[in-house]
Amino acid sequence: MTIRTVHQVISKKGLVIGEYMNLKFAKDMDNRTDVLYYVAELIEEQGVEETLAEKIAETIIDDNIRHDFLARLKTVKDIPTEEPEPAAVKGTAEGSDE
């Protein structure tokens, strides 16, 4: 007799996405699926139809695209909510140490 444990990854619609003997692979796929749905929901909120939003999200997290996408995303800086005040120049009345 043999006992096998199979780990299933289930979509938000209740469909089996994959079955894995290895728990680590199952957890990795589950996390990937969670991120896919998160990105797809962000896209859907902009008025894109669900199927297309999921396709776009799949493209973004694709192994061949994700690394470049993340590298570029990390270069984006926050836009200040208010324009910063100009720094006082040393030697002027405002910036003087006197």
C-alpha cells in the first residue's frame, strides 16, 4: 500500500490550477496565483474586463518579463504632494548664521 499526498492549488473560482507532490512548489504556485489575482483586480478597477485584466497580469508576472518589470518599477520615485520649499543659500539673509 502507498500513501500519496497531493497538494492542490485552487483558483478564486474554485478550479484546480495545479496539483503538486512537493509542498514548496504548491506554496510557490499559490503565492503566484494570489499575486496574479491582486494585479488583475488593480487593472479591473480601471475598467478593464476581467479576462483581459488576468491576461495582462499573467504577462506582468511571467518569468521572462517580471525581473525587468520589477527593476524598472523600482526606479519610479514618489511624486511629492506639495512642492518643496527652496533651500536657503548660505550667505543670504535667510540662510545666514549671523
